[in-house]
Amino acid sequence: MNRFVTEKTVLLVIDVQGRLAEMMHDKEDLFKHLEIMIKAASVLNIPIHWFEQYPKGLGETKEAIKVLLDDASYFEKITFSSCGAAGYMDTLKNSGRTQCIVTGIETHVCVYQTVLDLLNNDYQVKLNQQAVSSRLLNNKKLALNNMQLAGAEVTSTEMILFELMQTAKHPVFKAISQLLK
């Protein structure tokens, strides 16, 4: 897998909604890493694509996450895969970005199906294991394993952010380092 660079990367934030978000395994850690990834993407000028699965039924995105997504591109969906959201694949293709960092819930359903569709459309995918979750840890582990076997690379918050910067001389290194404290 090629090194991810800011000019080719997009961050996906999938379905961090309502009561379901509150049922996630290790939810506080999940929310912390989602916030770091969203703030870091903004600092690094990486576009954010934000999804909600049937918000009328599942509720809106968790408020602490939603307030960070003002500049993000929003997509409502009824398909499990975010790639099935109306107009999304055209938006992604037209962005010219080919590298996707995937975050959100649930790892074994919407995240999993999104990753498979991205891989099948020749996008490179890195999956931040700290910024995805399922209600059951076993489902998360199974999904991470299957996505890795399919060609996604499993990463962590620090690992992907330092990869994107490549050097401590990066102009936003100090800002990103502060987010990681």
C-alpha cells in the first residue's frame, strides 16, 4: 500500500448517530479518536465526508461530533455502504482523491460494506482501528480482520497522522501534536 499524503486523502465519518453511538464498545475512546481525526483533518486541509444512516429513524450524529463537521460534506443514506449514498461516488471521483481514511460505526456493518465498495472501486483504504467500533468487540475484531484480508490497511490515530505529515518539520506538526496529548 502506498503512503497516504494529504493531497490525495479524504476522511470518512460514518453513522456516529443517536442511541446507537452510545451503545458502542469502548465508546469514550471511540469519540475521543473521532474528534482527534476530524480536528486533524481540518488542520491538514483534508476533506471530510460525513454520513448518516436514515437519521429520521436512527437519530442525528452525536452532538460533540456534529459540531466539528461544519465544513464537511454531508451525505444521508439508506444503504449500509456509504458508497450507496446518492451522489457520493461522483463526489469522491470528482474530488480526485484516491486515499480514504475510514472511521465510524458499526465496524461490521456500514464501515465494512463501505470499505469493500471503496476497495472494489480502486480506492486505497486505511481503517483507523481506534476510530471505529461495534456494539460487540468480537464483531469489530472480525470486521477489522476481514477488511484487512480484502486489502484495507488497519492503522491507528497517531500512525496515520504522522504518516500524513512525514516529518516533524511539517507546518502543522505542533498543532497535530497538541491534539494527540
